[in-house]
Amino acid sequence: MAASWTQATVHVFHETRGSGSVITDQGVVIPFEPSAWEPGALRTMRPGQRLQVLVDPDASPVVVSAMTLVTFPTNG
């Protein structure tokens, strides 16, 4: 299965490291590194914030590869 955009909620965000995790609407916690959000329009984030996240379910381990605000376009 190819990577796809889905909605998730920020679960944990370590501001000093730029990493954290999101929890999908299905209850799956998925980690992310700074590379997933720094290139986008996000400046920071907070627990509870809704996002669009790009996830490849076939990757091992499963991680968020890109993210943006729910209201921003994802081009796919």
C-alpha cells in the first residue's frame, strides 16, 4: 500500500528536539522526527492539535514522513 494522507492528533511534541508522535483516529501512535514537519508551514505544535499526516503503512518502522495543518492542502 502506498503512503497516504490521514488525519491525526499531536500526542507528544518535544519542542527542543522537534520530534514527537501523533495518534491516528484509529488509535495508533506513530512517531515523527523534525524532518516530517520542518519543511512545511508549521512553526510549532501542541498536544491535541489536529494535523494531516503522510504515513506509509508498509514502512518498518511506521513513521510520519510529512505533516501539515488540516486546513492546508496536501497535493494528494
